[in-house]
Amino acid sequence: MPKISAYIIAYNEAEKIKEAIHSVLWADEIIVADSGSTDNTAVIAESLGATVVQIPFEGFGNLRNETIKHCAHEWIFSLDSDERCTIETRDEIFSVIENKNSFDAYFVPRKNIFMGRWIKHAWGYPDYRQPQLFKNGAMKYTSEPVHEGYELLTDKPAGYLKNPIWQIAFRNLEEILNKANRYSTLGVEKLIQKKIKPGVGTTLRHAFWAFLKHYFFKGGFLDGFPGFVIALSNFEGVFYRYAKYLVQCDQKMKVPDSPPIDKPEKDSCP
């Protein structure tokens, strides 16, 4: 059977990394790409038998491309620290890599679990991201700092697995706020590259559309309160991305200079 490398990207994921690694213990090697975590992420990963490589964070696209360089085997399975492989997905992966007529890359469906329930609508099952199972050398990631794309380096199209993995994106509301803050900062670079004209109207239009898309058009309202929270978090993430861009571009919003102020001269005192 061809061998497979599983890689996991992580930064300060001490509470999640154990379960992620446990779900891919079937792989021939497990690579954890850490970007200078200040908690016990690296220690936990190494204690579970994973190989930890330190890669400075220069955007998710670059991070994934650099991680691939450390993968030694013919096939690669990409897993984020908030994702969990399932037994059914594992078995399907083995079936794929043993089949000589398989595609060179595969999308993997994801079941998003939030606030104790499967979110079927707001995040849109099957919620594919980039191909997560692929032959080593069959694809690379684009250089966007966040929500990176991919480029297939093969003539074959990408295939689709049937069995889903799980994604437990947020354990609590604080994690939602932290991610919205981090990703909105990274997203500013995308707006700069697209040369989008900043403005209050643009900011509100995109933010409200993010809410409407996830709550109404994707059917987030069918997911109950969790669906509303997800839609609202998307509003906040988009709003602060454009707001940060607006502040960065608008010189009027710069902090004014504050000259040094000495003691008054004696003859100027009343």
C-alpha cells in the first residue's frame, strides 16, 4: 500500500491538537507545522509521536506550501487542528490510495459542529475547502495570507470523497471573537491587492451581505441560535476587515502628533 503523510497546521492549539493527532494515528507519519506557539502545542504533539516543524507564519498559503516540503510520502492528507478525521473517512482514504485509477487530489466533505450540534446550513454542508487528500507534488497553495486558494499541478481533475470529517471550529464564543479579529487583520492585505476603494458604505454593504448570506440565503435561521451567532460573527469579521482597511488608508484617522510640553517660562506665569 502507498504510504501517506498527514500534516496539521497549528498555533496555540494546546486544547485541540491532541484530538486532531489522535484522529490520524493511522497515517505513516504525522507532521505538525507550528508557528511559534507560546502554549504546550508543540510539547503535546511531540509526546504523541508527531514530528513538529517550526515555520514562521507568513500567511496560510506559504505555511501550507512549506509544510508540504516536510512530508516524505506519496500521498498527503491535510488536517487543521480544529478538524477530526473519522473511521469512515480513513477507510475511504485507504481505498483511494490503493486504487491505481484514482484522481491525484480529492476534496473532503466537512461536518461543522458548533454549540453541540451539526450546523447543516449556515456553514453549508459539505463545506469543502481546498483538496485535503492529494499526491505529493500534485498541487500547491496560492499565496493569500488567509482563505488561500490552490493550484492543481496535474492534468486530472479533483475528485470528491463521500465520507465527511468533522470540524469543531469554536469551543466557545471567545474563540469566535479571537478568530474574527485575527482573520480580519490578515484579510486587509487581500483588500489592498484587489485595490478596493475603502469607505463607510462599502464596509457596511459587505458586512450586511455577509450576515444575510449566512442567515437567510444559506438557511442559517434553520440552525437556531447557533446559526444566528455564525451569521453575526461573519458580519463582524467582514466589518472589521473593511474597517481596519479604511483606518489604514485614511490619513485623517492617523493619531495626531503630540509635541513635547515643557514647564512654562517664568515670565509667562500670571
